[in-house]
Amino acid sequence: MSHEKKWWDLQLDTKPDFDMAMKRVYAWYEGEIIDRPPVRFSAHNAFISEKNSNRSWKNIEEKWFDTEFQVENFAESIEGKKFLAETFPVFWPNLGPNVYAAFYGCELVFEEVTSWAMHCITGLDEVDGLKLDMQNKYFKKLEEMTEYALSICAGKFMVGYTDFHPGLDCVAAWRGTQNLLLDLYDDPDGVKKAAEKSIYDFQKVYDHFDSMLKKRNQLSVTWMGIPSFGKMHIPSCDFSSMISEEQFIEYCLPILEKEVRAMDHNIFHVDGKGVARHTDAILDIPEIKALQWVQGEGESKPIMQWIPYIKRIRKAGKSVVVDIDKNELESFISEVEPEGIFLCMSSDSEEEQKEIIKRVEKW
């Protein structure tokens, strides 16, 4: 694990309190608070805003690959804004959640707000033929987006890295989710071999983009918008919502332990109650500093039903990222201690955000 030795201020016009915000984030990483828990107003980091665009594209993929549009569209969307609390202006190059799998030969199919991978192997016996290609069009496009964003970001916004998913999420993209579920029974050794294949080059890929950012004085940050001066990563395994606790320990845990080993800060993305069944195993990994609890929609809301789960994570010494509705704030505050809590809520009104900050300060 690399131990960060430097602390620097990015001098952002959009984030004049950057230094204090980072101090709150670092206290949160350790389950502590300085003056209040960190708060992120997530709506501010949404950068799909095309009101000023008069461009046209032949197809949706061309739009995703339009580097100048993707970066400049974000830059235009934050003009004149001040990012309050622990909301940071972050542009992160994005080609969808399966892009890591695509580095090995999968083709991506693009839709308006996401993309998905076409399976590139018909059996696990083909895994040996998969090779990391740092010259393929997806890898090179992410490099291009990163470089272009770095060239215009000074004083305006931070540049992050894309969403990496090694492990069984990657294998599911290569093989297909239903096929992989059958493979767990038909070829368990093949699944383990494929999972090992997915993690083999992960640190090389991560360090490649991390180096691009650090050379230009950027922090380590991606889609969650929580930065680190060291190496920050968001491990996850959404596929695990479909397997047992025993299978998670056998197939996912060894890969997860390798995935987080070289990072300074890991925030595990718990995507709903299916993944939450593996919480005990996740909590046992010392390199994981925090968990992000995503309760989902419908009957999984409101947040108050998950208070015992959040307290369980805190009792284990891990911090928690919690997405709540602003109308739930009072109820939540009355039931949970502030240490180790990172609040995320949607609010577009600066006046309302300031009121929320004042309330959290009294927690």
C-alpha cells in the first residue's frame, strides 16, 4: 500500500473551501469527525446536461466517443457554480460499467445513459485467449478523455478515473451472467481461473490512469466523488447478489482481497440487500475503510429501516456512505451517531444546501 505523504490544494474557483472539505473527508475515512460529518449534494455532480449543445452524431456510440463534447459539456454545466460541503466538481471519463472487461476484447453496446458488454467467450476454456489490450479503442479513448480534461481543468474542476470492475462482474461481462451462474456448478475451477485472470492486470491498469492524474497534481477520485491524496478505489461485486455466502467466500473474497491490497482508501459499493448478505465477509477485510450502502428503490426505501444495518457497519469500525432523501434527515440524525457517516442527498438549491449544512453542524 502506498502511504500518501503530500497534501495539496487544487485552488479551484468552484471549490474555495477545498482544503477544509478534504480534512473532513480524511477524518471520515478514519471514522471520526472534525466539526461535522461530510455531506455531498449529489445532484451537483450530474453532468448529463445538453441544453447548450447543437451537435449531432451518426449514432449513440459516436456521441459517447466525442471527447470534446463529453468534457466541455461537463465544464459548461458547472460554470458559475460553487460546490458546497464535500461536493467536489469531478469529471471522470466514462464509457460504462463494463469498460474494464472491454479492455480484453468485449465489444460495448451503447445506450443513452449506459453501455453493456457483448459476451466475448462461449466457454471458460477460452479464458486463456483473453489478453489485456492497452491499445484497444476503449482504453485509448479513456486516455484521450483524461488528457483533454486535464488540459482544461485548471482552477475549474477535478479529473478522475473511470469505473473499474474486475472479479466476477468482469467475468460475467465476458461470459454472460446466466452462463456464469451455470458455470459455478458445471465448472467451478474454471470460474476461479477466470476470476484470477480478471484481477491479474488490474493494478497495472489502475496505476496507469492514476499516474496520468498524479503527474498533473490531481487526486484519486471516480464516480462516487470522494477523493484521496493516495489511491482511492471503489470495489464491488454486483454479481454476488445472486450467489450464496459460501460461494462469495470461495469465489469472490480471494479476488477482492487482491483488488484492495495496494490502495490507501477502499469504499466497497454494497448495491442492495442481495449484496448485503455478504457484509460480514466484507467487513473482515482490513483494507476496506468504508462501505457505501445503496438501499435501492421501492420497498427498500425509506432509509430508516436500514438503521440497524448501518449501525452494524459502524460497530465493526468501518465508515459508511449513506444516500438519503433530504426529508429523512431529521429522523436519521435522531437515530445515528455522526462519527463515520458520509451523507449524500440531492439538492439543487444553494440556499437549501446551506440550511442542510447548518442542521448537520448541530448533529
